[in-house]
Amino acid sequence: MIWKTRNTQGVTLIEMLIVVAIIGTLAGISLPNFMTMIKNNRVRARSVALLGALRNERSRAIALNRQVQMDIDATAKTYSVTRVAYTLYDPLSPDLFHPNILNTEPAEMLLAATPFDEGDWLDQGVEISPDPFTITFTPSGTINIPSVVTASVKLEGEHIGYEIVLYKGGQIGFSRQ
């Protein structure tokens, strides 16, 4: 007797539905974690961008050999940068109390109300210290902070937060909260 065997190829509908159900269950479980990861990455990106802006302005003060002032507005989530007015006095002037002026440069607005959180991902807010946050970077790289040793900017999202700390000596630190 000759037995004929069927050579079946492909998958059945039941097998396909089981695979689709497994994939759907795994996607349903991982989707909230994926969305949280995206939100956390956007908060980190905003924090790193502001950290870069602070470091850039410190470098600008050193490169220009001028004081550069940075103001952060926590409610509007913006920052402004100004080159401070500068007067060069004659060191060889005969009158020490009223020296001759060799050169003057007026203050110049370099950046005005630049947003650092355009998509409003810092939903828990921005906390600054001191308030108002006005820091002057000196030509030597140090930071003039009125009456405090350090200044900080805390940026918080829904599940994560970062803190940027500025020290009078010029160091700018970055840490996760």
C-alpha cells in the first residue's frame, strides 16, 4: 500500500492569531515604559541644552575678554545674554581718581528671550537659585554670583529631574536628581 503524505506549507489562521495576540500583549506592556523613556529623554535634552548654553557663555566671556551676563527667567523658560558695558581707563593717567578714558563699549544684547523648553516638556517646572537668576561670567572664567557661593537651575519633568550647579570658581556641574 502506498501512503500519500500531505506536504503542508504555511501557517494556519489559529497560529497567526496566537502570534498576533502575543505581539499585541507585549506591545501593550512595553508602550507605557517606552513613552516614559521618551519623556525622560526630552527632559534630559532640555537640561543638556541649557548646560551647553551656560558653558558657551562662559567661553564667550573668556574669548571676548569681556564680562557676559546671563539671565534665566524660570516662568517663561527663557534666557537672555548681554555683553556688559566696558570702559578702558588709561593706566598712565596722571590723575588716579579721574583717569583718562581710552575706550568705551556700550552694553550689547547678544541673545534675547531664547527659549530652552519649546515643547513644554519640563512639566514640573524650573527652579532657580538665586531668584532672579542673573550671573556674570568674567573674562577669567569665574562667575560673579550676588551674595552666594553657588547658583543652581533645577529642571524637572514628570519622572526625572536634573540640576545644573554653577560655582564661583567657574565650574559648572550637572547631575541627575
